[in-house]
Amino acid sequence: MFVANDCRQAVLAVDALHQKNYTCPGCGQRVILRKGEVRIAHFAHLSGHGCHVFSEGETQIHLSGKQRVFDWCRQNHLAVKLEAYLPKLKQRPDILVYWHHHWTAIEFQCSPISFERLCERTRGYHSQGYKVWWILGPTYLKKRLTLEQVSKFSYFQKKLHLFMSFYNPKRDEFLVRHHLHQDLFGKLNWQVYRFVPSKMKFDQLFLGHLPVPKKENKDRYQEALELQRRLLGRYCDSRLSQIQRLCYVHHLNLAGCPWLIHDSFFALPTGVASPLEIKIYFLIQLRANYKKKLPYQTFSRWFEQANQNATLIFPNIRNSRICTEMNVKLLVNYLATEKWITCEAAGYRINQQPDWYSDLSEKLRHFCA
């Protein structure tokens, strides 16, 4: 820990003296000062302590990261506290800073944390009126990004869409992965914004004034070929096999699916089910309900059914179901724009059906770039 009490006054480790006695803000037990030329100055409990608030074992990268963020906040004249102990919550965020008219708890996360524990901490901060910003350390950049991590650490901003924040203290570099989404087969993609911390750069980030993201140059023709390759591959993905069987039941060929399958209209990750699975499920439902009028809620239910009722939940976003709601809205708007469905009073009428093809060869003959 970087902060301890000296007669109930908070003292930073860098300002502490070896000859004085200091106690833990959480449990009140005595702590010792570790201060030298190599390691970062910090306090540590005596062996055998029972403190569950200020636990030991923080890595050097974690210690240096929160120290750098704290120093940056002070240099920019922000009201900031390092390891501020919150008695009502029995929690201590790495940094507590007054930013954009709100106290924000910054958690510099370098080690794994369970979804349940993260939700508990986040709810605790929110219950006391604090905002919370999870910033991931460089260990997370070395790993493959997973949907679970996206769910745990993502935020939503109108111009950034879904985004995650990273910080590498060795390089003093922030990295934001924004416009997180999945390609047709479920692989996560994003845009990257790197910057050295400065007040101007952070204002650009929070106000959504980042450079306009590059537009994807999607090759629909090559994607159709890739779908066929995956279907014929030696080790076909189990979920792909499942959606292929669904097509067969309805006397359809997955490789000959309509070209609209390869259009991009999902702006956020779809979740457990890939965009391909969601789209195929929707088209089959549209065929089964041809000429019928359906309420908007039916489309939301189809989306959830395609995801086996396991859609992504986001504890750090006020609307935790934003992916489901936004993607359904985009899909319905796309179908309406392309005239597959027509908006009528209290619902949508399915008035057209996209063409399915007997196989890939026939589909490619009808390709329109």
C-alpha cells in the first residue's frame, strides 16, 4: 500500500520516515515502511496479519501504474487521493479523483478478477455515488481478448461505441480499444487509439472527439468463400455445424445463404452466438412468418433465442443490455430499409423473403459488389 496513518493523518510512503510508526487505514494494525533505491516506496503489513482490505502481493507493474496515474492527476491540479479507504464500503480504489464534476474510483487491474467480484465492487461504488473506471494493465494486452473481458471491462460512449481502456506504465502509454464488434464468424475486432496521457487527450476521449474510425473495407465475395471453406474444413466448428443442421431442417443450404448475411449492420458484439448465427436464425424466422405482422418485441425475443438466452451483460454500463437492444434496432432498421419488412401500426409486416441459393456456385453467379 502507498498510504498509511500517522496519528490518524494519511501519509504517502514517499514522504514517510523509517523512525516513525504507521498503521493500516483499513484494520488499524501496524505496518512497516519499505523504502529504498530499487523498489517503489510502500507500506506492508507485518507477517501473519489478518487485514482483508489492504492485502499484499501487488506486482511492481501495478504499484508503478497507480503511482504514475496519481502523479499525473496531481500535476494537472486535480483533487485526487491515493488508495483512499472508504469505510462504508470497506473498499479502497487505487485512485479516487474528482473529474468532470464527479468523484471517480479508478481501478488499475493487472490480475484476474471474477465477474461476481467486479460486479460487487462496481455496485458498491455506484451505491455511494462514485463513478468507476476500470483500466487494464499490460498483462491483459498480452492475452487474447475474450467476450467475458469485454463484458466485464467495457464502457459505452456514443461516438466510441463499446470501448475498453488499457495503460502501460513502462511506456507511459494509454491505449483505448473502441468500436468493439464481432465479424461474421464471431471474432472480436476493434479500432485502436494510443496516446501519452495529457489533459487534452483525456478530454478528447471522454467527450468523444477522437479521430473518425477507419471504415472497414469488407470483401463480401471472399467472406462467402470463407464460409464454404469452414463448412468443408476437416474440423468444422460445432456452432457452425449446429446452424448448418438448422438450415437443412428447413431445406436450405448454409453455403447458399442470402447475400444480406454478408452486410454489416451489427455495431456491437452479438454475444455467445456469432452474427452469422443471429442472421441465419432471423432469416429462417422471417420465412416461417411470411406475410404476418409482428410486434417489435418479437424481434428482440428472436435475438435472445438465437443467443440461447445468454446475451452479454455489462456491469459498467447503465443500460446493461445495450448490445441486445442496439443490435436488434439496427437489424430491424436494415430490414425495413431494404424493404424486407414494412412498418405498420403496432408492428412490422414481413412482405419479402431474401433469395436462398442451392449452393455456393449459384450464389456467386448472383454476386453484386
